[in-house]
Amino acid sequence: MSTNDALSTLTTGSQKGRAALVAVLPVRDGEDPWTDGELAEVATELTADRERLTAELAEADAELSELLRNSGDGAGDDQADSGSSALEREHELTLVNNTRDLLEQTTHALDRLAAGTFGVCESCGQAVGKARLQAFPRAVLCVTCKQREERR
């Protein structure tokens, strides 16, 4: 099943299709199972984020291309102008890379949702946690594994 098919099932599909997907998503001890509405809300949020990030990335790429195209201009610029231009290009490149990373994380979360692996820690295989995913649906590690990763 493609990502778009799975998302369509979540947001508009049959009760049977949604229930099958909801049934396979893990939760931590003490958490209520995912409901159709909660899962559809996460899918809708991720889809909207993907569309927004795609548009932002296209705009940022265009701005960066314009900055790079004009970087050779101003042969008479002093060092301060050159430094300012270089800083602006570096800042725009950082924004493009950050947006690209966030778009990849969002797409990965949508793919995991479609595959039925959403909510499974990619390190230890345990549940990431429903509350964690509702707050940050791109999370791929449980709190324990994330803390271990940050200590390294």
C-alpha cells in the first residue's frame, strides 16, 4: 500500500481499513490505544506539513539560486559587503538544508504510518509512546533511546 493510499484510508477510508491500521500501532504501558480520529489527525498534520515544507523548500531553493547567481556581481564591493553577502548565502543554505531535513523526516513518518511501523522505536523496537508522537509525530526513537543517543 502506498503512503497516499494509507493516508486516504486513515482520513476517508473504510472503518475496517482504519481499524486494521490502528490495531497494529503500538502504545506504551498505561496509554490508551490509538483511535481512528487521533491517527487521522496525525496523518492530516503530517500531510499538511509535507505540503508546506515542499513549498518552503522550493522558495528557499529559488532564493539561494538567486543569491549564488548574483554572488559574482559587485566587483567593486569592499570586504564588508563581500562578507555580508557570504553570510547571507550561508544563512540561506542553512535554511534550505534544515527545511530539506524536516521534509525528509516528515516523509519518513508518513511512510512509517503507511507501513504500520509508526510508533515503533527504530533502535530497540519498543513503542515510542503515543503522547510523544502526538507532540512530535516525526519521532522515531523512544525516550530511552533518544536520551542514549544524545549522551554520545
